[in-house]
Amino acid sequence: MGLSRDLVQTREFFTSRAVGWEDRHPDDDVLFDWAVSHLRLCSGDVAIDAGCGSGRALVPLRAAVGPQGAVLGIDATPAMLREAARLGRQSISVCAIGDVGRLPVRDGCAAGILAAGLLPHLPDPVGALRELARTTRPGARLGVFHPVGRLALAARHKQRDAHAHDMNIDPDRIEPLLAEGGWELEFLDDADDHYLALAVRDG
């Protein structure tokens, strides 16, 4: 089975920019820390970074779950995972190439998931959200996060002619989308310089 157009374009974009990715966005650490704090993780929990890229969120996720917890980073672009390894992120987590629509984890194991910069790259967001819900226990939290404002993100995608699904995070779309995927929207912070939709696992 061939790669979808979305995945091909996503890999092409991130592969060419993987090395030094975080140097291009040096001020994002604070926002990632802030987003992870909303997951309310506890020591010993299992946390997943869905679409982890270079693994920026893996650091605060590890701090949140402590040495007794587990952190899994999944990304579809091999070059980004190589960058994560170069930055030492594999020493604090398990990083694996994978599809967020088919996560290699058992049902109900995770207490929290961060999906940073993910939904606009998904042609089937509901399927992915259902898969994320499968891996979490009832009451788990999902953070749909971008360290840039929604409108600025859409402008970037348009500028590079990316095949992005920016409507996936539109304020009028995100709540029903999450609900169909098994999540209840808790709050939406649709700011000029960041975006966070925090949702709780149904059931």
C-alpha cells in the first residue's frame, strides 16, 4: 500500500528541515511545558507524544511521569526521529516510527497524550482520534497543541502550498471532531501565538 499524498508531503517537508529543527523555533520550550502541564500527569503514568517530531515534548512529559512512568514518542518521519536521537531524547523515552492511526500500544494504558502539530496533517482525523482514545484510560487527557496561532499556521501551510487540513482545528470544527473520536472538549485556547484544545477521554 502506497503512502498517502498527505504523508508524502509531510515527510518531504520535515525531512529537509529535521536537522536543527528546534534551533528554528528556539522559544517554543515554554509553550510545550505549558501544554504538557494541562495533561495533569502523575508520577508513574504512561504518556504518549503523537507526532513527536524531534521530541521537544518528551522532556516535559518525562518530568511529569517521573522515572517510574513511561513515555512513548511516535512519528512518521524517520529524519525527525534521528534528530530526536541526536538530541538525546531516546535516553528519556521510547521513540518509534509509526502511524498514529495504528499505535503499537495496548488498550487503555495511557494517562495523557500530546498531539502537537498533528491534526492538520491527517486526512482522517476521526480515525486517529479514535485510535488515541483506544490507548487511553477513561478520564485521560488529550492536548491538541500548536506553538503558533491557528491563523498563522494556516498562512504557513498556504505559503508552502502544503496539503494541510487546517479546518481540523477550526473552533467550529474541533469540538464535534473530538466528540466523534471519543473525546469531550474541556477548553479551547485559540490565541494569536498558540493553540490548545484540551479534551478528556469519554467513559
